[in-house]
Amino acid sequence: MILRYSREKMSSIWSNKSKFQIWLEIEAHACDAQAELGVIPKSAAVAVWKHGAFAVDRINSIEIDVKHEVIAFLTNIAEQVGPEARFIHQGMTSSDILDTCLAVQLSRVSDILIEDLNALLVVLERRAFEHKNTIKIGRSHGIHAEPTTFGLTLASHYMEFQRCRDRLINARKEIAICAISGAVGTFANIDPFVEEHVSKAMALQIEPISTQIIPRDRHAMFFAVLGVVASSVERLATEIRHLQRTEVCEVEEFFSESQKGSSAMPHKRNPVLSENLTGLARLVRMTVNPAMEDVVLWHERDISHSSVERVIAPTATVTLDFALARLTEVMDKLIVYSANMQVNVNKLGGLIYSQRVMLALTQAGLSRENAYTLVQRNAMAVRLEGKDFYNLLVTDKEITSEISVEQIKGLFDISYHTKHVDTIFNRVFGRS
Amino acid sequence: MILRYSREKMSSIWSNKSKFQIWLEIEAHACDAQAELGVIPKSAAVAVWKHGAFAVDRINSIEIDVKHEVIAFLTNIAEQVGPEARFIHQGMTSSDILDTCLAVQLSRVSDILIEDLNALLVVLERRAFEHKNTIKIGRSHGIHAEPTTFGLTLASHYMEFQRCRDRLINARKEIAICAISGAVGTFANIDPFVEEHVSKAMALQIEPISTQIIPRDRHAMFFAVLGVVASSVERLATEIRHLQRTEVCEVEEFFSESQKGSSAMPHKRNPVLSENLTGLARLVRMTVNPAMEDVVLWHERDISHSSVERVIAPTATVTLDFALARLTEVMDKLIVYSANMQVNVNKLGGLIYSQRVMLALTQAGLSRENAYTLVQRNAMAVRLEGKDFYNLLVTDKEITSEISVEQIKGLFDISYHTKHVDTIFNRVFGRS
Amino acid sequence: MILRYSREKMSSIWSNKSKFQIWLEIEAHACDAQAELGVIPKSAAVAVWKHGAFAVDRINSIEIDVKHEVIAFLTNIAEQVGPEARFIHQGMTSSDILDTCLAVQLSRVSDILIEDLNALLVVLERRAFEHKNTIKIGRSHGIHAEPTTFGLTLASHYMEFQRCRDRLINARKEIAICAISGAVGTFANIDPFVEEHVSKAMALQIEPISTQIIPRDRHAMFFAVLGVVASSVERLATEIRHLQRTEVCEVEEFFSESQKGSSAMPHKRNPVLSENLTGLARLVRMTVNPAMEDVVLWHERDISHSSVERVIAPTATVTLDFALARLTEVMDKLIVYSANMQVNVNKLGGLIYSQRVMLALTQAGLSRENAYTLVQRNAMAVRLEGKDFYNLLVTDKEITSEISVEQIKGLFDISYHTKHVDTIFNRVFGRS
Amino acid sequence: MILRYSREKMSSIWSNKSKFQIWLEIEAHACDAQAELGVIPKSAAVAVWKHGAFAVDRINSIEIDVKHEVIAFLTNIAEQVGPEARFIHQGMTSSDILDTCLAVQLSRVSDILIEDLNALLVVLERRAFEHKNTIKIGRSHGIHAEPTTFGLTLASHYMEFQRCRDRLINARKEIAICAISGAVGTFANIDPFVEEHVSKAMALQIEPISTQIIPRDRHAMFFAVLGVVASSVERLATEIRHLQRTEVCEVEEFFSESQKGSSAMPHKRNPVLSENLTGLARLVRMTVNPAMEDVVLWHERDISHSSVERVIAPTATVTLDFALARLTEVMDKLIVYSANMQVNVNKLGGLIYSQRVMLALTQAGLSRENAYTLVQRNAMAVRLEGKDFYNLLVTDKEITSEISVEQIKGLFDISYHTKHVDTIFNRVFGRS
């Protein structure tokens, strides 16, 4: 996570200030519950809410001494709350607040990421309908295949990001979990009621069974989902990069007036945002493996996951938020050269109709193999000698002996390829 | 995927024979639909069901020539079906059968993996109840913390594998998807009805929008889930390995009469199954990254994912199935040395009660910091000088001035640590 | 590792037969050394060489019983050698032969991979010289930048694969290591002389200090190098895929007479080999992470690395060998459309000279910023309105007031871009 | 890279200030060369050295406008240098300074990491000699095997880190590379002499052939090496964690007076530094995969690697530096409980001599299988019934009929296991 690729709204969730604030709330809610149970005086709980406060610098300086962040925090709080501070954190272990806090933070970042995806979906839907009927060549292996529409391309990504949003909603459930169960999860020194109370107060679910910590398979799953979302970002970014190639020139990222493409070549307009998204996707994805390695903590816990999470949690979430916002902007402002799309569709001299011709030959009685051979022979003459496919076909006796010239003419019809666009749009958007 | 770590039931799903059989069924169902639409003669569909057959060797030998597996398959089928074979595969593209077949295979392996997890859950539940009250030290950082029970340890893993099962059920939904939409997903040459018909016949859902292929974010998600499950396998395997250490000796993998532990050291009984599971987990996990890279195919598709999936799909699923079965056997037959567990609990001379003593001091009016310091001072004397914690406490004036010897005595009570075991079991198993 | 992507020469190294043969040789050489030391009778060593033999099936069937592969092997050998077999493996531990055998296997595969790279280098050098002066547009961000030659492109990959070869030579040294040091590496039961003798006989270096095993940082380094080589394969494969795009059409993979590009679209010729190489690269790369996780074995060893290596060693090496051979064939037979390269160079209406114009303006006295702005203004008119760059420049008063039309004309000279081709070829190939 | 896990010396190399300073030096050296060539006036080069200066804030604010960091930098420099600034960067492209700067930064971090390893080696050597003869049980599979010494354990890690240092020295060579070759690497607008001059001035080697950039296989190799070093860090950290377990208690991390082990359990002293190192290793390792994906840039370059490197270069190097320093401190101050090591050696009632007994039986004429069976039978009685191995052997008629009681007694001798310690130390340290 670096400033260049971060947005304040997201990165602030990972600030120390935000973290300690959540800790304080957890401790205060826990005191409420303990007071209700009669374990600590009600006045203590009141005091925590009233006087509980912290200073990040002070905590840091205590930590240098005690080498334990939670104890440093509690010491600083005690400085504010006074003698009744001894009732704070009773029966709890550090992980009780660390893990519950992480749950709150991850829930909040999930909410932002879900919003990000919703914003992206709105843009993709708008642009998909805008280009529902913008004819564009479909490409497999980077080679012209058959026509499709740019709207369908966008609809495909829309659908993928909708799945991503649903996955993220599931992933949020995985980690929106509270555990306050003591040193080895037995509630020896703290009643389960405290956990229930805090979880409700912080809008989390309780962990049915924790060790000292919330099990890390939940977090591994969460980061894995971020990795998949990042991969979907990369797929769309790669599509833009391809379509912006000089020779293809079907779309172009917006380019502000003052922007400069190259320090050496003033003529250039590069898809740098999409390329950047490709790199950012790698950064999000790289967090998946350490998150999975973190699952295998020793016994009731070891602390190896801690340093990992301090880095990957901000890195993955801040980067993905930035990437989704950037992608949304790219798609929102994307310049679409539909005339060039049409030029490219025509580039292969009619070869895009080859399959339809082959099917017509088969329908006329030829075996699949013979039909394939006949069509391939003419197709290769188009590709290698630059001839026109239609002209070749209507002069090929072996073909015209099977299907008439009139029939061949009818096969060369672009609407043949777009007749089901509405069907697909209805499937994707529920309207067309 | 290698023989040594595979089970027939699972690996057979990935055989060529199984694959071609599914292809044939997809083609035959598609013919039914095409015949119903009147696109091909009913007799053709009948012929495919009646005469459709293949020989793996023959397909392989044709493929050497045409360098295209699906065309080789269709050629071989045509040899059996005769002239009406020309109606097979009409308007379809290779990916229509490749991807739909992969969906069928992945659904089947999912079913097995879900069964595997169910079997594991049964064993874990049985053993958890068996050891519900078997006292065992809880360890954080590998260091004795406070007592727990071995039943709780097993319940924790039970819960984790239940989450794994639920994730796998979700993952199955991600990939149980049929797409028959033609060369670039426009249904130009094939009616959407065919897709609907085949998807029902093969018990799959339709892909709302495909390009040439089913989008690979689905598969990435699937493999990511396998990676998480593998990590959970490794966590339990690592627990066993730790508990079997010579110095700990709380459990031991079963060891058959004829088994040999070491070629050089006849006395050894090693947790080799659990170590093996640790390695197998790495193998499953390594497939996650390529699966995510596969998402980013170019335009309507490129074929780079194909070689990846040919390897990772069998590797990840066969290995995980083997691992789950092995883990189930290990847990089923695990020898539990509960007497040694008790010995270990006592090892720290009462230090496991340190937190309770600290809490009692705080309740008695000491500040958290002072209570901590007093307890830590005595605790260190236990650790470094081998003294008994209880004896130290009752002779420490600063402590006895706060809490009476009688009170201290009452704090040294193991049942204090197990009083909520039933609560937790109820949460996990719905019974206790 | 699957048959489809493997070559016999490489995969046979990983067969059980090959492995047991190496084991036998190690044991026999060890017997020689032990006999020389007088630890065992000379007759025993002679007997091993004379009667030592094994049957893979028999070993497998013994292993089912004893659950230990090395003991199964030794039992089978003993069946052949007779009573003197008791002198085999004296003082050795299984890892002594397992790790030394792996070293032999990895050395052999390294030799093949180095040969593969040499063969690739030969082809790349030939084709680089063939196209030393074939003008081609250079592209950054997928956008036309300035001209280069296809020979330079190939020379760049040549240089990269030369680095790969050097890395592989280093990697071979990392793992060509023999260890015969007993159960925990102390030579308690075996003299270091045995290790020295066997290492010489098997053309390996001795491990200065082993635990029970050869430390796995060596293997991690080896697989990391394979991962880098695979990435370089992917870079060249990706270049081919880009250049074969329909709109670019500068190169094409060879396409055999009988080959079929698409089951549905007979006109297609797809860069499927290069796409396949992209996928294979992912498969090689995925082995790096488990190899690194394998480094962290517990104490003197645990066996978790074993299952990992059984899979990743064949997978990574067989796949990379296949990929290198395939890439060599692709490059050997690559069809180069130099006329299309020229067409593409001209596509931007002279914009490729924009930097040179800017530099001339700067030399003439304009500030960098002003020169940039002037050139960018005209460049955008070319891009957006399809005008000719030269014609725009010579009618732009602000420009012609700085540099004359004659001077501008002189700037539009392709040889300006190729004047250092020989210099670079000399750096790369030592000749030009 | 986060503050908590970073050291100033290393992190400052990655500051913007440090980066822009290197850029300035590269530009100034390039001006010297251009002036020497007569391409620009000597006065311009002098002006750059004299007036060249920048302000990080000013560059950032220009970048917001032009969206190009290098152009922002050049604009800021021009503000200081005045009109002659137009001669700066002539014929160069942004990557010329970006990549050369990265080379300088990576060289500097390599120097620090190499120093770090040297410091670690010094500590490991000292402690290895200190404990050369400290008897300790060797463990395979976490199970007691045969005795070794703690010095040998340390020597093994010493040797591994020596290999790591050598790898790092190689890795440094990979990336200490200068490229100044213009927009597509053809030197069209800049003479190769500039590259030569700058590379000498910055103590780098020239890149024989660059595209627009220095090829990323070099960087992939560099990060892969960091990943291997991190894995070696984790191996030693894991050893410490194991040895500090409560039941093992052979070593302990130093623990400062004011440090607190647990907020809840005052008695605890946890190996938190080693656990932290385990996590940090995961963080370094996670950078390997994106670095490898970065190799595959499109054509002469795309910019996807840039965001990746902005994150992984600081993350991997700063984290590894911190980890190496922390590990050095841990090893330097490690508390070794040699008495406990001796207690543990004795724990198995003599079973550590089982191999020696088996060998003696074989020497006496028993077959390997029979010897194994006899020894295993007695060994199991020790393990399961807690009996003493020696006592069992001398009362086992089948054994004493082969070897005498006297002979058996002689086999139970610890010096048998340490006789080659000097040999090994000589191999590792060149002295013993």
C-alpha cells in the first residue's frame, strides 16, 4: 500500500488512530457487559466511556518499552481513566481485541469495496446499453473469429463483476466475526455473555469456537476473493489495452489536456491506466498465498500471522479499492471508436461468415469433413492472397454445386450474428 | 497428480475415457435439442445415441494428424455414426463441449470432496465428544498457556472443516455451468434452446453470458477454495505433528504391525502421514495462482488456460481427495495419550493459573500493572528456578496482603477452565 | 507433468526404474568404499555389483506392506544378492540415497535443459541475423513508438535466454550435491570417506554439512531459476501472439497441411503453440512457491518436502523441457511477414519521427517544453484527423521559423533509427 | 514495507528524495557525455551540475498536472537550471533514468543485505564454536533420532546463509545494470557512448541490449533470491520456535526487563521474535511471483511492472533487511539451556543407540531384516512401557547370543556420535 495507489477513505481505516479507536470501543462495550454481569462496577464502565482516550504517540512510546502493543494501549488508557482502569480488559487476551478489531476493519473495507463494485456495475451497464448494437469483431486467440457487439463484451464483464460482488458479500460474512473468549478460547476468565454483547454492539457475528484467535481460514478465504476480483480487473484492463493498440484502435482511454504520454515521443497516447491496473492486480493477488500460509498457526495460536496481516490487509484492500475506482473512471470515460470497429470487422474480406457457409454446405448434404475442407481452401486463399471470400465462393464449382449463389449471398448478413443480443441482455440485465 | 497420492474414484473422473464419454453425451443431448428445433433430422439424433461410440486410441492417433482434440473426437465419432454424423456439433464450437465437460467433471469431483469432508466431520465429531473432557494444556507461541480440552481442539477443527464444506458447496455452484453459445458467444449458429436443453440434461446451470468460453473467474474461485481447504488440512496435520513430538507425546498416528519408521533407526515412530499431508497441502495451494492468472484470457478467449487446467484440475482435486481421506484415517485411528496430556498440564508448576491470580489481585483492588508485576515476578521464579507457583504465592507477603491463602488455594482449580466446554460444544455441534 | 506436454528423454529420468537404478549404483559405490575401509567384506561389494538387481513391481508390492520405499527397495535387492546383502546400506539413512539420487536426477535434467537452451539460442541467433535489418515498428504500451528491426527483437530474447542458460548452469551447481552422513548428519555410523567416494563416482560435490538431508535452500534456488526461465519463455511466446494478431499480422506460427485451427471456423490460423507456452510457463512457475516452503523443514528433517518434490520435480522440469523444445520449433519455422512489418511502420503517417523533430527544435533553441508542445499539437492532428505528419510540419509556421523545410525533410529518414544495429549485434553476438 | 518492520538506512534508499537525487546524477552524467560528444554545449553540462536541484513537493505538484513523473521532475529541474535545461535528457526516454536509478537503488540495498548476512554469519560462527560440543538430540519428524551437537545445528545454518550471501552477490550482478538507449533501445537519438559513460560513473555494467527498458528477467531473478534468503531465515526462526517450546526448553529468546509476554498471562515468555520472522519471510516470498509475472511485458515495454516494483522493491528489501538484523540479534543473545539439552538426550532411555546396536548385530552375522526386527521389538518396549533400552537388550537372549553384554555396553557411548564434529567444522569454517 503506497500513497500513489490509495484513497483516503480506505487507507484511513488502516491508520493507528482508527485501530485504537476500535480497540477502545471494544473494551468499553466489554466493560458494559462485565458490569451487567456484576464482574466489575458499573462506575468502571461509565468511566471508560467518559474518560477513555488515547494518544497514538504516547502508545508508540510505551510500546518501545514493553514491546507489546496491546499492553501499551491499555497503559495509555489507564493514564486517562484512572484507578478504575484496572477493570478494563479483565479476563480478555490481546487477541480478543486485535481480532475483533480486524473484523471491524475488514467489514468496513468490504463495504467500500462492495460500493466500488456497485459503482463499476452502474457504469458498465450504461456503456453496455450504449453499445448494445455497436458491431465489433470477436476474437479468439487474438485472431478474428465472428462478429459480436461491444455491448456484449461489456455485458460479459458486467456479469463477471456482479459475481465478484456476490463473492465479496460472502467474504464479508466470513470475517465479520467477534471473538472474546480468553487466552485459549475456553472463556475461563470471561463469560460468553461479554462476547455476545460486544458482537451485537459492533455488528458482528460471534465465533462459535475460537482458540486464542479467530481461525485464519476465514481471512484466507477473504484474501482469496480479493485475488479473484483483482484478476477480473486485470481481464478488463487487458481488453482495453488490446483494443487501444495502434493497429486495432477501437477504444482509447481518456486523456486530459495537460497529460503527457511520453517524455521522448510527443505523439503517444498510451493505455497507461489499464497497464497500471494490470500491475495493481498482481499486487492484490500476491497477498493470497501468505494469507493461506497464515492458516497454519501452531496450537492455540502463534503470532506469525500478525506481521503478515499488518502488511497484506492494507495492501490488498487499499490497492483493490484504488484499482476499482480507477477502472470505473476508465470505463466511464472510455472513448469508443465504433467506426474503426466496423473497419476491423470488414478486414478479413468476409471470412467471418466461414462457419455459416460450412453449416450451409453440411445442411446441403456434405459431410462435415468435406464441408470443412472446401471452406478452408477458399479461406486460405483470402488470407494468403488477399482475395474476397464471397467472390471466391461464388466461383468455386464444388461449392455452387451444393448451394446457389443466391443462397451464398444471403449468408453474408451481419444481423445473423446479432439476433440474440436481446436474449443475452435480458439474461444479464433483466432487460434489453 | 501421481498414483501414489490418488484414489481411483477421483482420478478416473479425469481419464480420457471419462472425458470423451461426457463429450459424447453433450453432443447427443445437443442433437436432441437441434432435432426438436428442426435444425437437424430426428434420425440423426437417434443415430448418435444408438451408434455414437469412440476409442481413446483412435482419437489420439487422429489428433496427431489434425492437432485438434475435438476435431479428432468428432472424426472418430463420425466413423461410428456414419453419414448422419455431419449433423453433430452443428453451430457449436470446441469450447462448448470442452467447458461444459469440465463443468461436469468439476461437479463430480466436488461431490466427492464434499463427501470426503462429511466423512471427516463425522470422525472429528466422534473424537471430539470422546475427548470432550480430556484435559490438555492450551499453547500459544508453543508455550504453555492455560488448560483446555482435547475435545475443544478437535471441535475447533470440526468447525473449520464445516466452513470448508460450505465453501465447497458454494464453489461447486460457481463451476456447475453449461455454455453452448458458439464461436464468440452470440448464438449466431445455434439457438439458446440447445444450451438450455443440454444444461438441464447434464444437471448444470446455464452461463448467462459466455464469450467463446465460460469465464475463468469461476474456476479461479473454485481452485482458491481448494487452496483454503488444503490449508485447513495442513493446520490439523501440523497439530498432530506437534503433539506427537517426543517431548510432548500427547498423540500418535496409528502404526501398523509391519510398518517401518526408519531404515536406520528401528525405534522410531514418526508422524509421517501428517507430514505428508503438510506437503500435499502445498501441492493443492500451488494451483491457486495459475488459476487466477488464467482469468485474464485475451478477448473472447485464448487457449493458454487449457494446458494449465489439464494439469491443475487433476492435481488439485485428486490430491485434496487423497489428503482428506488420509486425514480422516489419521484422525479416526489417532492414539491419544491422555495421561501424558495430564503430565504436561502439570509441567509448569501451576503457572497456568497465573492469569486467574492476577485477576483476583485486580479484583482485590490492585491496579492491573501492579498485579501483573507481582504475578510475573513469581512466575519467573517458577520458570527459572523450577519452584512451585502455589508455594511461592502463599509465601509472598505482597500477595497474601491482598488475597488470602484460602482464596489462592481456590484459584488452583482445573474445573474453572472447563466450565464452558458444554456451551462451546452446543455452539459447534448443537449438543453437548 | 502429463504425457501431452512431455518428452521421453526427460520424463524417463523420473521413472521408478531410473530412480531405483540410481539407488542401486549409490549403494554399490558405498559398498566399495565401506569395503575399502574394511567395514564390510570386499566380497559383499563385489556381490552387490554382480547380483544387485531389482524389479519395480516387486518393490511396490513390498512397500504396500512396510510403508517405506527405501526399505522395500533394500528388501528386494537382498532377495537378489543373498546373505551378503546385510552389508548394504550400513550406517546410511534413507535420505542418503534419496537425496543423492535426486541430485543425480536434477543434474541430468539440468543437462537436458541447458542443451535445450543452447538449441534455442542457435535458432534465435540465425533468425536474428536473418532479420537484422528487417524494419519493424517498436511498440511501447502497445502503441507505435519508433522503428527498430525484427533482428533486434530476436537479439533481445537471445540475450535473455543466454542469461537463463547461465543461471541454469549455476542452478545445476546448487543441486549436484551428494550427502551420505547418516541419520542426523554426524557420520556417527558411517565414515566421511564413503560420502567422498560416492560423490566422485556419481560426479557430484559433497555437501559440507547435512542434517539428515541436503538442505532445501538449494532446491528452492533451482526451482526459482526454472520459474525465471519459464517467464522468459512466456515473454517470447507473448511477443509472437501479439505479432500474429489479425490486425498486426507480422508473423505467423507454422501451420502444417493437415492441421485444423478451429472446429467451427475453417478460416482460422491461431498462435496456439505460443498460447500453450504461456500456459506451460504458469505451470513451471507454480512450483517455485512450494519449493520455497520446503526449505523450512523441522529440525534435522521432516518428510513434508517429499510429496512436494515427487510432483514438482517432474512437473517443472518435464514441462520446461517440452516448452523450450516447442519454442525452438516455433522460432525455427516462424513465418515472418516483413512486408506487413513495413506497412505497419508507415501506419502512423510519419509520427515515428516525432522525437527527432522535437530534438531538432530543441537544438534550434526552443525550450524542451515548447518543442514538446509544438510537436504534440501536430502529432494529435495526425492521430485524430488522419493527416500526414510531414505535411503538417512543413506548413506550421512556428516550426518552420525554427527549422527549415529542407531540414525537416532530412529528419524523415529510417536509417537514422538503424545506425546502431551493428553496435548492438556486436555486443550480443560478438559479431554483426 | 511498514515502519514497524523497517530500518532507516534501508528505507531511506526508497525515499523520493533519494530517487530524484539519483535521477539528477544520471542526467548530469549524461550531459557530460553529450557535451563530450559535442551534442550539447559544455556550458549546459556545467549548468546542470551547478544549478541542478529539485524539491520533492514541487515535483509532486507538477505531476498532478502532467501525470508523468519524469516530465514533472525535468520541469522542476528546468526551473532551477534555466534555459540550458533544454539540453537535459536529450535523446533519452524516461525508462533510461528510471531503470538505471532502480539499478542503483537495488545495488545499494544489495550491499546492505550482504552486510547483514556477513553480520549474521559472524554471530552464527561464534555461537557455533561456543556450542561445538554441546550435546543435543537430533530430531527427524520431530521425533528423537540420534545425538548431534548444537554447534552442528548452528553450523548448518551458517553454511546455508553463506550460500545465501553468495546468491545475493550473484543477484546484485544481475541488476547492477545501466541502460540509456532511447525509446525502443536503438540509440536512434543518443549515442551508445552516453550509456558507457553513465554506467562507469554510476558503477554499473551496461545492458548489452535493452528494448525501452532493462529486461525484467534480471529483476525476477533478484527477487527470487530474496525469496530463498527469506526461506532460510524462516528455517532458523522455526528451529528456535521449536527449541523454545515449553516441553523442549533448550533455548530461549532474550527477554528484556520491561518486556511483557502476554497481556493475560504474566508467566509467559514467548518466541515472538522468531514467530515474527516467520511472518516476515512470507512477506518477502510473496514478492517473487509478481516479479516473475513482470517479466512478460508487451513488446518493447508496457508499464504494468512499474506499480508492482514501487511496492515490492521496498517491501522485499526493507523487510528482509529488518528480518536479517532481527535474526542476528536473536542469535547473538539466544539463551541456550545446555542442561536441558542433556536431559532431552536422555529422555528416550537409550533408544538413540538403536541404530548402532542394529549395525553391531548385522556385523555379527544377522541379516538386516532380522537385526531390524530384534531391535525394533526392544525399542517398542522402551517407548510403550517406559523401560530402559540397555537393560532390555542385555536380557534379550536372541541378542546376547549374537553380541556380548560387554559389547553392548560399549555401544552406549555418546562420543561415538561426536567423533566427526571437527571434520564437519573444518569443512564449514576451515577450522575446528
